[in-house]
Amino acid sequence: MGDKHPITQSGHGRFAHLEKEKKKMASKIFRWNSERGFGFIRTNGQDAFLHVTAIEPRQGRGVDLNNREVEVHQISQGDKGPKVTSATLVPTAEEQAAIEAEAKRLAQEKADLEAAKAAEEALRRELGPATILVPRSPAWCYKGDVRIDDQEVNEGIAQGDFIKFSLPSRARMRSAAEGMFKLSPGQVYVLMHISYNARSGVYVDRTEGLEQIFDYGDGHGMRWGGLFKVVSDTWVIDFSIPGHHDHGRSHHRIAGDKTSFENKDGDLVREKAQPV
């Protein structure tokens, strides 16, 4: 009785010390059956069964692991003898080179992101946050449709770093009706929200001095949202809103610069009026 090795939860006899020391042993795989996903290693003078599911990183069936080395972490006593329960495949020279190259790439990518973030923060300190001109804002019951830095949007002039749209839409159009935009420091934007009661939507007929960033609205939600970047000293936007139940359309114009805006519907009427 005194000559027997102690039993552990995962093993028996000569492999008990592996449980306590978690010692890593490099062993070569032999008699590997690629189709069935198992083979053997030799450790401490005995052959131990090795199944593909005990190997990290995970290997698919059909991979030839003959003569590959593994670091053995744990061996237990199976029904038919010693069995490896945890092992790590030692990478080949080519694999190790690829691992090191990927690690280097990721490190450089992280450094580039940190540098870009630092440059962006410096630019924001220099230029300040973006300015958002809001000629038309959501009614009180639709305040959740669009937010500036997670705050309610009101008509006037605001400053912020982010704008988020979440307009009602059909399920298949959800990706088009939602959008979150990081605003450029010091840049000027025009933000608009319009509600209506019709099956059609708001049409943007013409813009000058503006670059469209977001434009969505349909008859399902009966609300429209638009975001434009000001790219000139002055800007103009002409748009039309469907009448109640699509009875006609009303035409509108808003014009402004980088610090203000005003309603110019009268100018649009004079341009479109027919001489009699």
C-alpha cells in the first residue's frame, strides 16, 4: 500500500505531480490520425492519448499534426491509460513569425489610433466644438428623434460633438433611419427635423453651399431629419413638405451663413410666381 502513488481529481500515480506544479512539458506528437482527430505523445516514459479537443488553439479535424510539438499542461488517467486533458500547440517557425508580425501590426495600429486621438483632441482645443444651426427642431413629442450630445434639440444655434438620429421607419429601412455622426471640431452644420401627416415624405429640392450627410423620412413615420455640412460662406436649402394626406405640397427656403439663418420663403415665392 505504501508504494502506491496518490490519486488526484484528474489523474493517478506518476502524473499526480502535474496537478500540483502545472509544469509544462514539450512533447512531440506521433501516430496522429487526421480523420479521427487523435494521436499520442510520450512523457515520463509512457504514451499518453491526445485528442484534438484538448489542444489550444483549436484545430479542425483533417489537420496533420504528426511530429508537431505541444506543451502539455495537464494529464489525467483515462479508462485506457494516461490522457492529455490540456495542451498548447507549439507554433512552427513560420507561424511564430506570423504571430510576431501580427503583434507588431496591432501595436502599430494602437499607436496610430492613440496619435490620431491626441491630434483630434488638440484640434478640438484649438478650434472648439462644432456649431450646429437648427432652423427647424422636433416638436416636444418627437424630441427623441434626434439628439446633440444626448441632449434635446431646440431651434437656434447649438454646439456639440455628436449627433444621433433615430427616426421611425419600416423595419427594413431601420439602418437608413438611424445614424450617429461625430462632428468635426470648428465645423458648422445645419440640422433640420420636420413632421407631417402624409404617405410621402419631405423632398430636398436644391441646396447651395451644403454637403448632405443624412437625409431620411417616409410615410411610415411621418417625420424627416436632415444633416448638412456648411462648405461655403453662405448656404441655401429649398425643400417641400407634403400636405395633409398628400393634398399638395408647400415649398420652403432657408438661407444662412456660418453664424445665422433665416426663412426665405418669400424669395422662393417670388422666383416661382408666374407673371400675369
